[in-house]
Amino acid sequence: MSLSSGAPTVRVRNLDHHFGEAVLAKQVLFDIALDVLPGEITIMTGPSGSGKTTLMTLIGALRAAQSGSVVVLGRELRGLDQAALVETRRNIGFIFQHHGLFESLTAYQNVRMALELHGIAEAEMRGRAEAMMERLGLERRLDYKPKALSGGQKQRVAVARALVAAPRLVLADEPTAALDQESGRRVVEVMQQLAREQGTAVIIVTHDNRILDAADRIVSLVDGRMVSNVQVRESVAVCQFLGKCPVLSGLTPATLSQVAEQMQRETHPAQTVIFRQGEPGDKFYLVLEGEVEVLLEEPGGPRPIATVGPGGFFGEIALISGEPRTATVRATRAVTLYTLGKEQFNAALARSTSLKEQLLEVYFQRQR
């Protein structure tokens, strides 16, 4: 899961899509919402026919959005004229399942084509095209035409063509499916370098489990619906924090990850009151970044009784007891929290008897 900052490269909201018209219309995407940040690699998974490629083509301005909002590179695609859509596509690198190379051109010429649209000098074009092809293990195939290349080599040429202009967004549909493990890893490493060094956002549709470790975010679609959207790196950090909490140490890693996936991210500026003493308890909180203070409301004014920083947690007492909040919590500086709703918290309790016993012990200790 990426911790990248800045406006999303891709922002999708309330997106539905249909094929066909009138009584023959079939809905293939349902209320899709997705953000992809600069420098973030998103892997999109799901069974065949789940809508992955359709969503990819909508984000890539290859298909017109019918409803909702699709903002790519700061531009709302819905309603754009053809010229504006073409201009948007120039800043996107596309990798399709079929390589789509021009058979009459050499591998080098196919790659160089992607640079000709950007007004780059001849010497620079050659240097960049050759360097990208070398990174993908194609330095000895520059002058070969596609008919003299293997299927995997053709795919790597297509990848080089998509990446050579350092686009701000890369859309890749099964880019490693035709590649052996070494070649597939090379492709992924180039994408990771673009993401890391130039802030390129990458969306990969794949069934290739060998490259899941490259993901900052994993999105799963089933029957046109987004059933999972996990920021992997941040989720790992959340699991690590959860595992260090004494009250959660009874959960297995698998259960911790399930709990982490259900947690919602919140950010609050300094001096924000997260909740007040006496309010009903509806969430468990984990501090990812920043700090909060716990205040006991007294007749003479609030009295600080604790501070909670990264990895700390609060809010579980009211969830266990069903009683109102026993203190006020306020952000002392900007804070990032992960929250778990009451229903999900109780479901986590039910998974582990030892977890419930530890929580109850902590609760009663705090009441002394």
C-alpha cells in the first residue's frame, strides 16, 4: 500500500457501465470507486468477465464513460471531445494482451514511435529507446522485425514502447502472461522504478501471482463490483501495529489481515476532538501517524491522563462494555487513524477466545 501524497492520478466515483441499449442493455460495472495515487502500483484481479478490462479502457479514455466520474491526470473524461481524449491518451502508456507491434518496423522503430509524439530530438530518442530496450533484455534485438522475435520478446518490445516516454500513467493488461519468470520480473522492476523515481501511477490487470509482491494496492472485481480495495504496504503496517497491541496478540496473521482490510482510514488536523466523554462508542481506533491525548472531563476542566502515538490504540472499552465513552480524545497534532466499526470489532472478538479474554482483562484493569 502506497503512502504517496498529492492528488490522485486516477479518481473514479459512482461509475456504472452497460453494454447494449434499451431492453438489451447489460450492466457490467456497478458503482466503482477507486483512487490511484502518483507512484502507486495497483494490481487489479478477479475472474474472467468481472469487468477489469472494461474499467481499464474507461480509465484509459478508450471507451466513453456513461455515468459517474472518471478523472485522469486531473481531467474529467466524461463528456470530453475526441481531441481532448487523444491528448489525454498521449500521457498514458498502454500495454495490451496482444503486443500490437507494426510488422513492417524493427523492434527499435516500434519503441521509438512512442517518443515521436513528444517532440524529442533525434539523438535523445535513440538513446532513450535503446536504454529502455536494454533494461528489458532486448539490446540484441533492436533491428529485428516482429516476425523474427519470439512471443515473449514481442511482448517486451510492447512494454518498452509503453514505458519509454515515462508516461504519468501506465495501464497494463496481463503484461507478464507471455513471459518467463526472469523476463516478467524485469518488466515489473522497470515499472517499479518509474513509479518510484518519476511518480508514474501503474494499473496492472493480471492473474499472475508471481508479481503480486510489486503491488502497493490490490483491487478485486467480481461480477462488475469492487469487492476488495487494499493498500498493501499500509495494510502491512497496520497488521504489524495490530500484532503488537497486547489486546490483539491472540489473532493469527491471517485474521489480523482480515481485520486490517476492514479498517477505515481517517485523517484529522491538530486540535480535532475525535470523540467526547459520554458519547456512545461505535469505533476502535489505531494510530498510524501523529498523536492524540486522552482527557478526563472534570468540573475544573479537562485533565490529560495519557497520550497515544503511532501503534497505540484506544476506544475499545466502550465497545466491550457497551457503556458511553469514559474520556475525551483530541488530536495534539495532525493524526492518521485506522478505525474498526463496532460490528467488525465484535466479529474479531468472536474469532479468538484469547483475544476476548485479553480485552476483558485490559478493560477491568483500566476500571480500577
